[in-house]
Amino acid sequence: MTDFSFTTIRRTAVALGALAIGTLAFTPAQAAPLPLFPFFMTPPAPWQPAPQYQAPQVDDDNAVVEQPQRFRRQIVAYASRETPGTIIIDTPNTYLYYVLGNGQAIRYGIGVGRDGFTWSGVQTVTKKAEWPAWTPPPEMIARQPYLPRHMAGGPGNPLGARAMYLGGTIYRIHGTNMPETIGTQVSSGCIRLTNQDVSDLYSRVTVGTKVIVLPMDRRADLAGRRG
């Protein structure tokens, strides 16, 4: 019994020594010891939402639409017998002339009535308004029942920055928040200018100013022979 126990212990010691030598022989010298419980040593990074793209902001008030040269406000040679301060609207060529006298006028590019909505005649400016409110007339509501019954003045208002009301008609000379329509036949009879141009014209016009609207088959230079 004693011999068996001593032999068993000796064999066990030899086996453990061989195992230790084998472990040292097969472990690379440069290998770092493995950390205990590695999942506790490196805490997970906190969750963060993915970055979102933000489009650049655009200031609509400062947006500039490039106008063709011929529609830009400019002083031109214009012979007319009308008194200085008269407005002559060249419907077919989409120009508005503000007579200066001495053979000159300020010419503005305009938008005019679409087919079937042009008109002609002589009116006077009976009212002026800055950033006017818009109340579509019954005739327009009948054609376009989806229109608002009233819209407060402001940058989104179809009348734009200024309006000059013509006689007792439903027509106005006004600004527009759609400057790309200058030079086109798009309105229901009103005369539209860019907000910059209508503000310039507004500063020159007084209540009582004469406004001559030429028909589609007339040229603006004929107005100079009216006398």
C-alpha cells in the first residue's frame, strides 16, 4: 500500500513537470499574457446617433434672379409728348415706360395679361400701398375657386412689395414674388414688375399719375404721337 502510494505520487509529479515544460516550449516569448476577464477591461463606447446632413440655408429675401439685359431697369431714349411722370405700358413688348421728358424715359421689364386678359385704355393711379394685402375679385374667384379669399401682405403675397391701383378697375401695377415671369403673358390683366423695380417706380409715382395702357396691336413709340 505504501509502495503504491509513493509510486503514484512520483508519477503524478513527473507528469505535471512534463506538462509545464511543454507549455513553456510552445508559448511564444513575445506573446503578452492574456488579461483576466477582458470584457470587463474595455467598456463599450456610448451609442451616438449618425451625423445628419443639413442643407445650406437660403435667404429668399436676398435671392437674385438674373434678368435678360432688355428687361433690366434702364434709362432709354424715348420721344413722347406726354408730360413727365406719365406711365406708358407697352403691352406687346412687355415694357413699362416712365416718362422723364427731354426725349428720355425709364424702361422696366414687366409681365402682362395672358391671352384673353389683356386690356387697353387710359387710367390714373388712385391708390398706393406698401406690401399690400390681396383680396381676389369675384371674377377671379369664379375662374379659380381654390384661391384664398384674402391674403395678408408679405413676401409670399402675389402682389409683392408695392401696388398702384388703377382707377376703379380690378387692375393694378404691382410687384411679384415670381421674377421669372417678367417678359411673359401670365397675369389676369395686372401689370407686374420685380419687387426691386416696383419699389423704384412706386417712389416716383403719385396718386393721380396718368397711366396709358397700349393694346397688343400697338407699339409704345406710337404713344409719343398722341399729344
